[in-house]
Amino acid sequence: MLQECDRPIGVFDSGIGGLTVVQEITRLLPNEQIVYFGDTARVPYGTKSKESVIRFSRDNMNVLLRHNVKMVVVACNTSTSWALNILKREYAIPVIGVIEPGSRRAVAATRRKRIGVIATPSTVNSRKYEETILRMARGAKVFQKACPLFVPLVEEGWQEHRVTEAVAMEYLAAMKKNGVDTLILGCTHYPLLKTVLQKVMGRGVTLVDSAVETAHEVQNLLEKQKLMRQNQHPPKHQFLVSDEPEHFRVVAKRFLGHDLPHVQRVVF
Amino acid sequence: MLQECDRPIGVFDSGIGGLTVVQEITRLLPNEQIVYFGDTARVPYGTKSKESVIRFSRDNMNVLLRHNVKMVVVACNTSTSWALNILKREYAIPVIGVIEPGSRRAVAATRRKRIGVIATPSTVNSRKYEETILRMARGAKVFQKACPLFVPLVEEGWQEHRVTEAVAMEYLAAMKKNGVDTLILGCTHYPLLKTVLQKVMGRGVTLVDSAVETAHEVQNLLEKQKLMRQNQHPPKHQFLVSDEPEHFRVVAKRFLGHDLPHVQRVVF
């Protein structure tokens, strides 16, 4: 029988963006095995309501639990915003999100305590980043901006297109005027826009991608709970989606820079 | 008991775009009563696979049938592309889509038989417009282009924004070079971009919005099957969505130019 610690880590996202988190986990913890689930049939979550996001997040947890995971990373910022606390309460295994790690890193990085957050409309409405940052750094100023066009621009493959730069200039104008020195990329798609975002914000602004910090949090948790994988066979990752696998594969290559192994379709 | 002809007309769409079709039906047939269902929890369909679109379309039919509709209009181009023939086969009531009416109008309007179609990636992949137009006008040339950024641009409210114009210039460059004289707006969101599209394509190009033509097809069908509503009480339309109603209401106002009555949430 499988030892408890040898079970895989579950990661879910509304679609493909969570692969940026998978990449950082496998970089930091190359012996860990991952089961990824992307809810590509119902993507995006960022324009949907709290109730729908909570319902979808529960469904996603249940998909991963059928694969016998030892913990779950909620890689989607919108799911983390609305559902993380609920999932922690309802499920017996450890569940971590991306908002605490990203906020912690931003608080460590900021010099003038002026932190910007760009995210989906639903994440911005939840005010979860603001709440988390203010808990960690009283007196900080948090400036939020919903950027609904960034995800479709990334999915169109226009990461460094002049249109993307024009959109970023418009979305970020108030942030710049408000003098933020640290900008949290509060959606897993946004790290692919780093070049444009850095150009628009200027060299002096630190961009925080929560994927790296989330991977560290996974490491801490596994060490503390003695859940590090001991099996010495190379891990075999699994990728599951709720829509057709082929499109996922194509876009995944843009995210990871390399081909994915077999991608399977899951029916709820 | 309700007379058969006095039952409402069902209209479904992946989200909000189908309201452009509702508007034309109520304009042409003011005595008809409508039940609209927008699948806002799973929107958009245009980037999803055939299998998912068929499954969602069946779910939507079933929602409308619970409201005792006498016929159904599939207002979504992507649903029409993949699911119309299946729904016609599987359900006893009449079902009509938006692709035949739009194609018929384009064939009537074109002078040089060079017709462009802009639509979602999924509709373009289905090649349904091409097939339908060639059936109606042998020897016509059909030029298709997927425009995945148009829906998010409309939903952001940037209908006449310079970014939208830049995106349109890029998407439509090949159409213009190919000398199309008629352009089908193959997604119910696109009529909101008419001003920009006309500007980019030039005055000489006819834009075809299938909503008007679809309303005429509804009228023909009701007359032929003696299903015109006889009841002289003013109709009460119903609006149903699968996600939270409030956001739908806000965007609906942009589509209709006026407030919607009560919007109800449906759980599948």
C-alpha cells in the first residue's frame, strides 16, 4: 500500500494558469508527484460570482480527492479569494492558497508600504488581498485594479503585443500615479505578461508572482507534517481537464515552454 | 389550461449576447412572450470544445422546457454550430439557430460573392457558416476569422475604444485584403462593435447581424405552424441565468439600452 507521504500533491485552477504554480513546485521539490486539475469547461472564474466559484471549487477538490492526494494547492486566485477558508473547514487534508504567500512576499518587498494588486474582477471584489496585506502590515496602502482583458490577451498569445501594452497603460495608470513600489500579479496568467508590466510600471517597481512563494509554502507544510515523498522512483505527474485536452496542451506549451505528457479529460 | 400557441418562445445563449436576438423578436412580434436563459456560469462557449458545447446546449434546452416553451431559438452561434442539428433531432418542439438566417441575408447582400465571417474560435472551427453559405450560393468565397478578444472587449465596455479599433484592424486585415463586400457578425456580442467594424472595413462593406433575420425566421415558423400567441394580455418576459443575476443586469442594460425586469437564477 502507498505510504501516506508518497501520495501526490493536488493542484487545481480554473484553467491553465495554475501551471505556473506547478512549475515552481516541481522546480523546488523535484521528487514530489503532482495531480493537476484545470476546470477548462467552466473557465474563467474571474468574472463569475462568489456562489459559483465556491461551488466549482468544491467540485474541483472532489476530483482531486478521487486521485488520493495528500494536500491541495488552490492555484487560482479567484478560488482562493472566495473558497479557501470553506475548503479548509470542509476537508480533512491540508489546503493552501496563493493569496497569503503572494501577500507575504509583497510585504517583505515594499519599501514605502504602497502595494498594488492586479487581479480578476471577482478577486478584486472579494477584497481578500487587501485584508491579508493589512493583517500583515498595518498602515500599508493597497491599490487594487481589475484587469479582465489580461487573461484573454495571454490566451490569444499576445504577451508582448502593442495592444497588450496599450491595455496595460490604461489599467495601470492610476497605480503609477499612486506611487506603488510593489505590484502583486494576482492571477496565475499574469506572470506571462511580466515583460510588458515591468516596462509600463518602470524598473523601480517590484513585480510579485505568487507561484514561487506558494511553492515555498508547500515545502514548509510538507516538512512540518512529515509528508515529503520518500519513494525514489521518479514522479509521474498527471494532468486532468474538464474540457477537451488538445487545446489545453497547446496553450500549456506556452506556459511551460515544453510539451505536457498525456492529458486526461474528467467528467464531473 | 394554456393554449398551445400561448406558450412562450424559449431563447438561450451562453451568456448575455442573445439579448440582441430577444430585442429583434420583441420588436417584430410584440405580442410574443419570451423566456430567456443565459448560461452565465459557464460562459464563454466560443473557446470550448464541441463536446462541451453540445452538453451545455442540451442542459439549456432542458431548462427552457421546464418553462413550457413552444419553440426554442438557439441565439448562440457556437451552440448553433455544434448542437443545432442534434437538438432538432432530440426534441419534439421546433428549434431554430442563427447561422442559416445570417447566411441567407449575407448571400442576398453580397455583390461579388466574397463573404467574410467573424466569430469565436469554436464557431470558426466548426466551418458551419462556410458549409451553409456554399449550400446557398455555389461558387461563393468565404473568408473566416476567429476574434476571441471581441467578447471580452464588449464585456469590458470598450465598444468604441482605440484599443478595440487596433484589435479590429489586426483581426480584419486579411479580410480587407481579400476584398470581402459582406461581413457576417457571427457572434451575438459583435453587433455592439458595429461602429468600429464599419470604420475598419470601410463604408462599402455590408455588416450582417443575424438577429434581425432570425426574428423573421421565428415569425415565419409561428405563422406556418399556427403558433402565434392569441392571448391579448401584454406578455411578461422572463430572464433566467445560471450565475448571479446582478452582473447580468448591469451588462444587459448595455445591450438593451434599458433595465431588465426581475432576473432569476437557475440551478442545473
